[in-house]
Amino acid sequence: MVYRPLRYEQMMRAAEAYDVRARRMFGGMGVYTGEKMFAFLVGEDIGLKLCPEDIEQAMQLPGAGPMRPDKDSEPMREYVKMPREVLDNLDSFTFWVEKSAGYARRKLSNSA
């Protein structure tokens, strides 16, 4: 059986413009654009990799917090666990996915 977090289909739809692929890791799933991971899914949680300014803005959202692969692990650097209110609103979720994927693509082009 293939492991797919509950939010997998939602993520793949919101990020389809970024030619994404997913890979199992740390008990969850990493979502990549090119060679850069920009999202991490585990269970019902989605963490998005964001630039420092966007992290600051995202952390102000009620229910947002640092993303952890599991409750006992260290937070993932640059990743924000998106609150349910964002995850349950397609427009809001797509807005944040685009910020995250765009940041990953900029990092990829800067390292090339």
C-alpha cells in the first residue's frame, strides 16, 4: 500500500503549476519542485518552507507554528505548520503554497 497523508491530494492540486513530485521521508512525505523540497506532509499537517518575511507573516496566523516531523523532533528549519483555517480554504492554501514553491524555485535558481 502506498502511504499518502490525508492532505496529499489537496497539496498536489494546489501546487500543480510547479511540476511537483512527492517522496516519502521521516514518516511523512516531502513535496518537491525541481530538486528543492518546499512542503512536508504528515498526517493532517502540512508544513511549508517560507522565506524569513513570509515566516514572520505566517506565524501570526492563529494556529500556525513550527513544523516538526513528529512530536519529539526538532522543528524543521524555515517550515511553518499551516493552521487548519488555511488548509481548509482553497484560495488561502493556494496563496501560501505559491509563496512556498516560489521561494524554493528562487533558491534553486540562485544555487545554479
